[in-house]
Amino acid sequence: MSHLRGAAQSSLPLMPASGAAGRRIAAWASALSPRRTGSLLLLLALLVTLATYLLRATLTYPAVLLDQAPLARALVAQGATLALLGFLGLLLSGGLFVVITHALAADLAPPVRQRVRLTGAASGTLWALDALVGLLLLPLWGHAPTGLTALLAVLVLLTGEVAAPLLLAL
């Protein structure tokens, strides 16, 4: 019985409580097979395509971010459910991008691995931040001061449409 306890303890690494979930996700992503990584890439492509299509079709995204508040409010009221689904798809895409980056970087040399993981995690996080602020903007467009919504819209535009692609180009 004691040899079973030792085997169980050696197969489950001890992790501190802070950041344990992130380490487990990173370990899981590093252990993905090339076939599963390819499947996740296809899922990511589908999610990004669907989310982008939903946002562009309902909100004329990202142009709606630069529109005046009354026009943006009308566009959001017209397709709020589809816009919500689009931003949720973008949020899932950001998280999935971080996981895929960890999986693809697992076999690289240490200096390159760190750079790929850092830029991938930063880009995925910016996509997720873009989606979260976009989700916050949906109810605010009709009810918050114009200055606040304009500031949040510029944040969405800069993080999701400028910074994330630039990070991926590194």
C-alpha cells in the first residue's frame, strides 16, 4: 500500500496554490500531441472566423468603435445577441491561442520557446482583454457618458486590432 502512495505522489506534482491552475494548463498544453494541436488550431480558426463574421455583420466592427454614440447605440441594439456571441467567441479564441502557443513551443529551444510563449500569451491575453472590454461596451453604449465609451472603444481598437497583430508579427 505504501508503494502505491509513493507512485501516486510521484505522478502528481506538488504545486503551490497560487498559479497552480496556470501551471496545470501549461503542462497539459505542452503534452498535447501534434494531431490534437492541429485540431485546436482548426478550432481556433473556426472560432476567430465566426467571431469576426458575427462582429462585422452586426456591428460593422471595428468601424463601430470610431462612430458617434447614437449611431453605435443603434447598431448595438439591432444585433446585441449576435454581438455578444461574437465577443464571447473572441474571448474563447484568446484563451485557446494561449494554450496552442504553449503546445507549439514545447519542442523549441529554450530561448526561442520563451519568446514564442511570451508573445503568444501576450497576444492571446490582448484578444481576451479586447473581448472583455467589448462585452462591457455592449450595455454601456446606450447608458454611459460618451467620453467613457469612446475611451473604452479606443482601448478595444488598440488592443485587439493593433497590438495583438503586432505582437504576432514579432
